[in-house]
Amino acid sequence: MKILLTGVTGYIAKRLLPVLLQNGHQVVCCVRDKNRFDIIKYATENVSVIEADFLRRDSLQTIPDDIDIAFYLIHSMSTQKGDFESMEQVCANNFRERIQNTHARQVIYLSGIVNEKELSKHLSSRKNVESILSESAFALTTLKAGIIVGSGSASFEIIRDLVEKLPVMVTPRWLETKCQPIAIRNVIEFLVGVIGNADTYNKSYDIGGPDIVSYKQMLLRFAEIRGLKRRIFIIPVMTPKISSYWLYFVTATSFSLAKNLVNSMKVEVICSPNNLASMLGISQIDYDSSIRLAFGKIEQNQVVSSWKDAQTSDLLQKGISQFIEIPVNGCFKDVRTSEVKNSQTTLNKIWSIGGKTGWYYGNWLWKLRGFIDKLAGGVGMRRGRKNGIEIAAGDTLDFWRVIYANRDEKRLLLYAEMKLPGEAWLEFKIDEKNILTQTATFRPLGLPGRLYWYAALPVHGYIFNGIIRNLSSL
């Protein structure tokens, strides 16, 4: 079948795409920015990529007419600016109008479990999108999931942050809310299982694992699996806003996402009974097993996707291609060069930079800068990186975003997503003479930007000199 896959740079679609290809489907990957999609790693003629922005109706003409199935995996909950509810409504309307004019006979939509009269903004928006998509000529199959557990998933990483960083937690009442977590493997199995299945047309199914637990139980069971002793005290005085700030400072989430998550966590997400799992022959994975499976992937350096890479930012809205050309006029530069003894060894170091590896020099200063960034409302250093040795355009790297990564060209270009009075790039490149050039570029915004650059010069000199020295040494 010819399948349109939307949200392909997001957490779910990155997991779904390889499975669709393994099953012999022809997949059209719909992305807003082609530079964020590494098509080279999919060595098959069955995958193609098109650019389309579902907020812009005219851009959807790139979608081919001869598709059979379409996956709607778009959401805007983590957007930093604008009203995600209205954005999701516009996207859904534009998607429906375009798909109705194709040959698609089924749309598969992944939504959230809705079983409360008073819904959070997130769940209310998800419900509204389902209503929009259902008013169409094509058949709609809706799968509704709650907490998704897997390596790199938002829920898993937030739980991991809380459990591994805090031996004692003073938490809000929403930790007593019940939910029904589901393993990412099961989510993918359900998504694949309903493809072209006429029995699921124009129907909606809640999908979850076999366990119904509270968020507190999820934290404690996670700690038990990791061999950690943790104590949790629930108090009634933490407001949603305080809870959001608590999540923001302790975990790697943005404040906007933390706020939406907190509002969603106040609502029970338990599956309504259905026979979909038995119909598709899916064995549901329990919560403890899903945690162990996730850590198995992490330990093997096989994390396929991370929710952090999909976080919406101004940079991603504009498209990373606009940041590949580093400006020259009106910029400050710190350029350092060094001859390397073994280019492959140095390249491997560059490709492993950040995250658990660190920055090869002055790591405590990098952490301090990340802490200051968090206080200022920025992303800080806690996003890390999803894979310790592989990197691609669009990936997050602590408080940087990968703009360009090409091992053959021996070049890595990063763009700063920290709070700055200007814009900053950091580039590493090894030429044919085995000369490593490390360039930090800063384009200041007015007088504050210039003052920032001069004030940071001593620190930059200390750090950048140490980094290139350690990168070029064996």
C-alpha cells in the first residue's frame, strides 16, 4: 500500500516508519523541513519525502493523490508560542480537505484517552481533532492512548528524571490520579494492525497496557526496577502553576509542555473495554516489562526517537535550512585551529560531544550555564542527546540544536537554543590536511548582545581552547 506518514520527525512516526517499510509498504513522509529528515539511512526505494506545512493549506498540494492510507500523527502541545488548540484545529481542517481529494480510503489517528466530562486543554483539543477528521469521505480509525512508555518518550524521560534525581519527592495531588500506561511497542503494533482493516473503519478504540496504576505507583515501581529507594509525600497545596514549575526545573521538559502535562495528569486516563487487542492478536506488555525494554534500548544505544527532538521551537518553525549559512557581517567570532593526529578518532569525539560524554573541557561551566538558562526560562542542559554516538540534523544536543551533521564532510554545525541577546553557532570541521577548525559565531542583538560577548570572552577563551585541545589529542 502507499501510505502517507505525517509527523515523521516526531516520536511516534520515527518508530512507525521502519516497521511500515519492513512490511513492504510504500511510504510518503510528509515533513515541514526536508533538512530534518535523514532519508539516506533508509536504503530503499519505498520511501520518499515531501514538504508540507499543515498550517498552510496551499503547501499541501505536494501530497500525492494516489495514496491508500494516511496516518495523522500531528500535535502542537509542546509549542512555545501561540494557541496549540487553534493550531491543531487549523491543521486538522486543512488535512481533511486535502485527503478527501486523494484516493485515500482510511485515515489512522493517534489521540488521547477521553473519559472525563471536564477535560484538559490537551485532551479537549485531541477530541476536537477527532471530530473534525470524522466529518469526511474517508474512513477514520482512531486509537486513543494515555501514558506511552518507551526509550525517549516524554513520559518515560520525565519519570526517569524525577526518580533518578530526587530520593525524596514532595508532590501534588495529581500523583494519585489513575492511568493505564502502554508500551511503545504495543502502540506501534496497534497502528500497524488497523491498516486497511475494514472492521476498524469509522471506529474509535482506547489502547493501553494491562496495568491500571497511579502516577505515584509508576514512580515507585520505576525506582524499584532501577534498584533505588524513593519516598514520595503528597501535599494538597501545590497549585497547577507550582506543579508546572516543579516539573520544569526538575525534568528536561519545557514550561509550556509541563503546564499542559500537569493539566492532563489531573484527569484519569483509563481504557474503555474493547476487543481490539484480541482481534489483532496483540499481547499487551505490562508496565514493569515496558520499563525494562526501554532501558534495554538505552543500554544498547538504540534509541530511535526522542520527544525532545520533536519539541517545537522558533528554529524548527522557520526551518533549520535557514541557519546552515552562518552570517558574516556584524558578527563576533572565536576561531581556533589544531592539527589532529588521527582524523577518525577526533571525528568520533566530535560525534559523541554533549550529553553524558560532556564537552571535553570545563563541564562544570557548561552545567552552570545550563542552570542559568533554566532560571531565565530556557531549555538548560537537561535535554542531553538521544544517542551517544549517532547524530543527525534536527537532533537536540543539550541546549544546542544540530543544524548540519555530515561524517563524510567531517563537519558538525550547532545552533544555540539557550536564552541569548543574539544568535550563536558552534562549528567543528576537519579538512583534508587533518586541520580541525572550531568556530564559535555570535550575532549580537543590540548593545546587550555586544556587552554579553565581551563579558563572556574570558570564559569562552578558557572553554574553547580546552575543547579543541582535547578533541585534537589522541
